[in-house]
Amino acid sequence: MPQTVKVETQNGKSAKNGAEASKTNGTKTELAVPHGRTRHVSGGVEEILDPFCDPNNPQCISFHDVTSAAFLIKGGVERTPCPKSKSSDSYGMDLYLKKDFLQYTGSFKERGARYALLSLSEEQKRKGVISASLGNHALALCYHGWKLSIPVTVVMPKAAPIMKVQKCRNYKARVVVEGRDMGEAKSLAMRMSKEEELLYVNGYDHPHIMAGQGTIGLEILEQVPEPDAVVVPVGGGGLIAGIATAVKALSPNTKIIGVESEKCASFTNAMQNNGPISTSIKNTLADGLAVPKVGVNAYATALPLIDRMVVVKEEWIAVAILRLVEEEKCVVEGAGGAGLAAILSGHLDDLKGKKVVVLLCGGNIDTTVFGRCLERGLAAEGRLVKFNVEVSDRPGGINDLCALLVRVGVSIKDIMHERAWLRDIYTVEVKVICETVDWTHSLELKNELKKFYSKVQFCDVPMALNESSER
Ligand SMILES: Cc1ncc(COP(=O)(O)O)c(C=O)c1O
């Protein structure tokens, strides 16, 4: 059964309205800069809290904040296309793909980053900003800081991909690689923000970041009027908070559906807990969504506007990445493919026959990870299979096996044989990896092998996505 959490929508009503904390000035919303607060944690280590993300006083953004962001960032970020998917018919819905991975740095994060930078006071523009990030937010902030001549410092944990670190440096930012994980990187960034009077810009929870991401919602409604649903990947929650704010204001009947990976379902957990709570994160293809605790502002803004959260298995994300390459010629990262994964997995079958927009929000995937994703996707779809079979060691034994494979029409990717560890010295074990047309073709291969050989063993795919498998 799909693991779906349904939330009652109270359109337009915020969980806690902290919007008073912002005041509007023409097209620009200025946030009163709250005083930084510190808290002592065990071991006497001082933890500095982000004054813009106060759990006791969450700030909700408004539709006006999103339109202000749209006005300010216009011309500075791409207005990305949202064409109808070539596979609409096969998915049984009018499916549109909002291609925000086509932004210069490869993700939607530029929208929020640019708006946050443009909204700084003149003094803060001179001093600069700081943030901790593993990737997309850092790239976006560094790139727009460079374009706007605003100094940017990013603290990236040691696990950050080396290419992303290098790109941030290419954008002339000060890059500090420190900390075993994001938690440590963020603590350091917060300390530096206090010492050097740099404004800390949280990548998903700063109100300007959320408002900037909301501009995707405005564009979607211009490109696809009154869609039945908009499907949005969720990490810290800023993206869905912004989009939901824009979409629900202009098209209240449009459903907002959030998607998380089973390996990091922190928004779903927050909903079950009635508030943000730390969730343990496991390795995921959707590393952009791997945020242990959703933002307090993002949660307060998004909760009343989200219609449904969906949690998808990792294999569906791999299949989504594969399908997007094969059918749409789009290269997306795991987080970017999570929306389509929700459709492929059958979680959104109730939207068949409807007009649905899926956000492809990021394309920054490591080349080696990309290769592995494609293979995993093929395996999950039953199009790449691996089996061991014991055949006769007599001349022609392997030839017979190959003849069978030719007859079934599969393509051999890898084949090796081994004889030392077998009980019967007149047999040889052959290990084969081959490509098939689809799941049914793989079953045909399996049945045919079983007809001719008594010892055949197919390797289990972590979760083979056949018709009968649990969705
Ligand atoms: C490609 C991509 N998609 C989605 C998200 C999730 O955005 P948010 O953290 O605002 O929920 C991220 C966050 O980094 C991302 O990089």
C-alpha cells in the first residue's frame, strides 16, 4: 500500500502566522533582523541559533513575498520551460515537466539565493553573507554573489563533492571545507557569521529563500493554467513552502503534493510528530533531500497548504532518472527525479486523466553516480538481469547456454565462468549479466533457463519493480 499522509488543507491559513515579522517596502520585503541568540549545549560548546529560524516564532511567507521576489529576480534567473511530457499517454495523465534543473548552476536554488542577496541592506551587501551547504544552495549563493559583487562564504562539509567545492571557488567565493557533516559545517558557519558580522542564509528556511523558490509556482501557473496537481520534492521544506504559497493563492483547487525518499522522510515525520523533529538519514540517491530536520518557517508555511505527502522507495528514483534520460533527454539528480518517481510508483494513480505538473528541480548528479543510477534503474525495471547457472563442462556446454540466450533474444553484458568451487567436477558455473527488453522478457529468459538447467539462480534486485511487487 502506498505510504501516504493526507493533511487537511486550510487554504491560505497558516499554522502560525509570523508574517508580521516582515514589512513590505515597495517590491522588496525587508525582514527586521532579529538579534542572534546563543544557547549552551552539553560539553560547554556554544551553539549559535539562526535568528531567522526561531522554533518559538516561526515566520510564514505570504503571496506578496513571492510576487516581490518574482519582481526582483526577473532577468537574473532563467524562466524555465514547462512542456508536456512525451510520455503523458503512457502515464495516463496530462503530465507537464517544469525543468528548473536548467538554471545556470543546475538547480532552482538560484531563485531564493538571488532574492536573498538582492534583499540585503547596503551595509550587509558590503559585509557579505555565509551559509553551510553540501551543494546546490552553495553553488547558487556563490554564483549570484559573484554576479552581484556581494562577498559570499560557504562552509562545506568534508563529504561535499569535490566538483561542487571547485565550482564554488570558480565563482570567487570563500569556500571553507570543514566539518564531518552538515551539522558541524553549520555550527562553524554560525560562529563565523557572529564573529565576522556575516548574515547567515539558511538554504531552505530563510524567508527570502522560500519566497524566491515560490516564483516557480507563479511560472507554473502561467505555463499550465489551473493544473489539478503540482508535485514537489521536499528536503528542508523551503521549496514546497514557496510553491504552495504561490499556487494556493492563485489556484486554490490545485493539489500540492510533496515527495520524499524513504531514506529521509523528515517532513512526513514532522507531520506525524506535529512539528519538526530530527529524523535519521540513510544514504539516498536523492542527496538534495537529505535534511534531517525540516525548517521551522518552511514547516509552518507549508503545512496548511500541502494536500498530501508521498514517500517513495529509492528504486523508483533510479527508474525515474533512467526514464527522464531515455524519454525526455533530461539529466536530473535523485532529488530532481523524486516527483516522477512518485508517479511511476503508483502513489498518484488517482491523478490519472488529470493535468499534473512535476517539478524537475535539480540536475547536479555526479557522473559516476549517474552511471550507477542508470544501471540500478535498468535492474529495478527488470531490464538488466544477473544469474548463475551450472552447465556441463563438456565441449559445447557454454555454447549451448549462449545459443539459448541468442534464441531468447537477450544481450550479454558480462559473462564469466568458474569451476574450482563446484561439487560436481564435470560442471562449470557461469555468471551472466544481460540486458532484456522488459520485465516480461526477463521472465521468459528465466523460464527458458529453468527448462534446460537444474541449477539456475537469479540474483534478486534490491526491489525488482515487477507488476506484482509491493508499491
Ligand atoms: C535538487 C533539489 N531538489 C529539492 C530540494 C529540496 O528543497 P528544500 O530543501 O527547500 O525542500 C533540494 C534541496 O537542496 C535540491 O537540491
